[in-house]
Amino acid sequence: MTDRRGNAGDKLRVGWREWVRLTDLGVAAIKAKIDTGARTSALHAFAIEPFRRSGALWVRFEVHPLQRSSTVKIKCEAPAIDERSVRNSGGLVERRYIVETRLMLGDRTWPIELALTNRDQMGFRMLLGRTALEGRALIEPGRSFLAGHRPPRQRQWLAWVALEPSKALP
């Protein structure tokens, strides 16, 4: 396969939605929508609390990784690398904390920036924006889950998460 510049790629082929892992945050699996219209990637987060650790700004927050479910909560902490004004899907500008984490998509891992925001009413708990994928992936918008397997159903998912040292809470 080649990209539009004619470069044969070792680029990852991805569909319009993919299962990903956020290694540093302890999120073993979350379904992400690939959104080339979004510059910044976004993660559904709630109970966001900024705090200081050794003088640096950090954020503590929780994540519901399953769509349309609040059964699983994962408690996270990460250094805030920035606080930015981001235009939301409704066109309004919001201030959001930005954290960096390693993304695992398929068999590849790399660091990405994530804006923390409440996406509870949105269809996907995570958006993977174009900056995170630039130079790494070729997107096939008519296909889904090209980069990895789908985790088991919710009941099995809870057991699957337990296999990894995760911060998932019932």
C-alpha cells in the first residue's frame, strides 16, 4: 500500500473506529473514533482535579472506558503538560487539561497528547485526532477494527481487565 506521496508504508492501516490501550493510564481497552477533523485527541474524563506534585501541575481524573456504561471506573493521575483552549463539537471554546500517554494501537505504541473532557453524552469515550496519527497510519473510513481485535463482551471484559495490573474499579 502507498500513501498519497507514493511512499510504500509500514504505516498502520486503521478503520474509522479502533480498540486502543492507554498504557500509562491503566486503560486496558477503550473504543476510539478516528477523527481526522479533530486536531487534538480527546478522552472522556470526569472528576478532574488539578493538584501539585513536586511543584509540577498534575491532574487526577476518572474514566469510564465502556461506551454507554458507567460500570467500570478507572482512576488515573498524570502530569498536565498544558491547559489549552479547544473548540468542542458544538463550536464552543473550552479550557481543557492536556496529558501525554502512550497509545497502543494494534501492535504499535507511541506517545500522544490527550485533552481531558466530559464526553459522557457522546457516542465514543475517545477521539483519536489527526495529530496522533500523522505519519503513522493510513485510514480506511469504510472499515472498522483493522488494527486489533475486539475485547470480549462486558462480563468477560471485566475479567480480561483483571489480568492486567489495572486501576479498574467495580
